[in-house]
Amino acid sequence: MEMYLLEKNIFLHGTEKTKEEVFAFIANKAHELGVCCDPETLEASFAKREEEGSTGMKDGFAIPHATNACIEKPALYVLKTDNPIPWKTMDESEVNVVIALLLPDDAPTKHLTLLSKIAALLLQPNFCSHIQETDDAAEIAKTFNQGLN
């Protein structure tokens, strides 16, 4: 089974209150973990993508994603916040689970494939409720990886 989501890339009880704070948090973590060489560029990539159309889904989920030369290797991050974040979503809900997908410029096909797999998972009520209800990083990683394989 391919490991798309690693436990070290799951962050629980986030205190972020805006999309911009989420983008900064993910970009800084990606830099700390050796995934991107320039957190400011990554943060700007998230913001630019969001301007093209909201990455908010429904039921409290959003999937911001970036493809950029500053991204050195593919990564998937999950951030669960304690407070809902205003975000334009399909059902007008606020967001408290952010699934961030980061891929290097040379992986556009993989980007679309993973994005569509994640979106398909979010159509499954059992998947969504399980992710919303658990604060166990190992369980979140297991659930994602099973769903993406």
C-alpha cells in the first residue's frame, strides 16, 4: 500500500482562523519538513489557486493545492482546526479540516489524479464523519491511505 499521508503531516487542534493563516501554517510546515525550499512562494501559490476558484468542498472540508517549482517532493497534509474557518464552500459551511496537496511542477498528472481521488473520498459520508470525529493521527493516516489506494 502506498503511503500518501504520513502521521507527521497531520496537525490536530489548529488555532488558525483564516485561509491565509492556514496557507502560512502549511507552507511553513512544508519548509520545516524539507518539502519546499521557499515557504513564501508556496503560500502565494495557495492564495493564487484560491483566487481562481475556491477549494472549499462541503461538510467542513477544503482541499487547497499547489503545484510549484519550490516544492521538492510530493506531500499531503491534513490540518484539523478547533474553530471553523470562513471559506467559500459548496454547502456554505465553514471549514475545520484542510487537506493540502503539494506537488512539484513536473507532476501535473499525479496532481489531478490525487485531487480527484481525494474529492471522491469526500463524497463518502462515512469517510467524512470518521475524519471529523477522530483526533488520532494514526487513524486519520490509515483511513486516508486505505481510501487513496
